[in-house]
Amino acid sequence: MGLALAAGEVAPTIAAPARRRVPFGGAIQAEHFDVDPEYRKAFLTYCDLIMPMNELKFDLLRPSPDVFSFEPADRIVDFALSHGKGSRGHCFLWWGGTPDWVKAITDPKRLEAVLIEHIETVADHYAGRLTSWDVVNEVIANDPPQEGALRDTHWLRVLGPRHIPLAFLTAAKADPKARLVINDYDLEYVGPRCDARRATMLAMVRQLKDAGVPVHAVGMQGHLYADLQIDHDAIAAFGAALKAIDVGLIVSELDIIDWHIEGGPAEQDAAAGKAVNALLDAVFAGQQPEAVIAWGLTDRYSWVGGAMPRPDGTPVRPLPLDEHYRRKAWFGPLLDRLKHGR
Ligand code: G3I
């Protein structure tokens, strides 16, 4: 990625220097990347950073203990870097991407060895090409007031909370220059559940930092429910609190969930633009984000329609480009805000 770093220096931000003050990134899917030239072209046209959406997840990367399927992610990372773009890794540990063979391991010593071996092998493979990783993804309980601080995952059940610092310390040892991120969702809205999730994240990051664990940034996923209210003041305070302890903030998986927006494309896109602007207003009020990364670029390929379809059956419109690669009205203003860093 061209970031010449001195020995011991951690990448100062997650993306290569870009033509924008705040790099715009996109998560790309190998199955479409391999066959759709217009898809590839869209990422080159708009993105400063291009990252594998799924290909570095434990389940896809390591279907069995002795198999590391690096090829799909390598194609994407090489494509990004060969075109002067940045790239980043998602993710070492995630409850949603843990293969069955790992879930079958209940011996703590064995699972710890698997965790260390996996992170060491993968971080080493991409050292110098990926300068940022989502080390752990979605470790906070979905609803902390009801469930306690941490999500009930296989890693937590077998290893306890220590699996989180262990993952970060292992990643830092394997790739000392990588910028290490803790990534999670539903940090964006008004309400006691999101208040609790933000507070839990902040407390965890502070605790890790106080213990000397290298956490460099928080990923705020930004899967925006267009019918929910962005909590401007809370996000601004959250970003400022992270900045105060030298921790960055990334909007890491931006897309719009418009299943409860009535009307058609015009209403959906208007709601999307409003939500994106409200999020950026709040994030910039706390600190300048290190990057804003969309979770895909085109409505033609998005997880949203399958997971949260519109009740009337009309197509969802989650991403900056429609299914024909035409820009949504809100995409230009988004890129302009990132160009000027405000
Ligand atoms: O690659 C296999 C293919 O070989 C197989 O034939 C096919 C059918 O089973 O599955 C393919 O894997 C799919 C993968 O996407 C790649 O397309 C998985 O089944 C499918 O579950 C997976 O969905 C992804 C999901 O995470 C689970 O990993 C979505 O595309 C992706 O957008 C979504 O992203 C997550 C973030 O990682 C974390 N934050 C939430 C976000 C949305 O759920």
C-alpha cells in the first residue's frame, strides 16, 4: 500500500493517502469481482480503499484446520494495491464467521493455540499489504442492559474475555505495523440500548489501552436504519472520548436499511441521504474519521435485501450506486464531505 513505516511505527491511519482528506472505501465480494467488469470498474472509480468483504473471515478463509484459502482475498488485495488503492482486513474473530471445526474445540488450551496460529498466519501473509485489521468483530452483547457487556460467543465461552486482548496482542506481534481495530454495530442511534453499547465499547477500549493492549481505532459499522434517529450528541461525545485516548474512529460498513421507509425510490434515497448526513455530522463533531467504507457499492449486490426486505416487496436501495451503477443523489455530497474532511 506504499506506506513507508519506520520500525515500530504503526500505520497512522487505515488507508493510503488519498485524494480526499477522509478516504472513501468499499468492501468487495469475490464472487462478483471475478465475473463483473463493471463492478470492478466502479470500485476503481470511486474508492481510495478496496477491501475483501467476506474472503478474510475465518469460515471462508479456513474451511478446515490445514487449509488457508488465501486466493480470493489475494486477488482482491492485489487488485487494490496494483491500482494504487489501500486495503484492509475483516476480520480475525467474529461469532458470525466461526467455522464448525473451531466451534467443536472446547479445550481452552487447544482453542487458544488455534486463535494464535490463525492470526499469526493470516497477519503474516498480509503484512505490508493490509495496514489495518478488524481484529475482533461484534464482541459486545446485542443488548447489554439485558445480556451483560459481552456477546455470548464460542470464543467467550471457552476462553473468557481474555480472548479479546489475546487477539490484539497476537495481531500486533505478527504485524507490528498494522492498525488494529475493534468493530461493532448499533453504536449510532438514540436510545438506552445504543447508549449501553457505546458505553461498553468505550469502557472496553479504555481497559485494553490501560492494560497496554494496542487498540488503534474503533469501527462504527454504520448499517443505518433510515427510520431510526442518529444520536448526534452521543456519537460526538463517543468520538471525542476516543480521540482523548488516542483512538481513531472508522465508519466501517456503511449502507442503508430502508425497510421501514414508505414510498418509492425517491423517498428511500431522500431518507438515505438524511441518515448519512446525520451520521457524518455526528462523527465529524467528535473526530475526523479515518475512513468511511461502504459495505458494497451497488444495490445489485447487497446483503440488506435478503436480510431485511421491504414489506411491500419493492427493492431496497442500500448503497451509493443503484443496480445499474447509477449514482444516488446522496453519493456526490458524501464524497464532497470526505474530500474536504467535514
Ligand atoms: O463463498 C460461499 C460460496 O462458496 C457458497 O457457494 C455460497 C452458498 O453457501 O456461500 C458463499 O459464502 C457466502 C458469503 O457471504 C460470500 O458470498 C455466505 O454463504 C454468506 O453467508 C455470506 O454473507 C455475508 C455475511 O456477512 C456473513 O459472512 C454477507 O455477504 C456480508 O455482507 C455480511 O457482512 C457482515 C459483516 O461481516 C459484519 N457486520 C455485519 C455485516 C452484515 O451482516
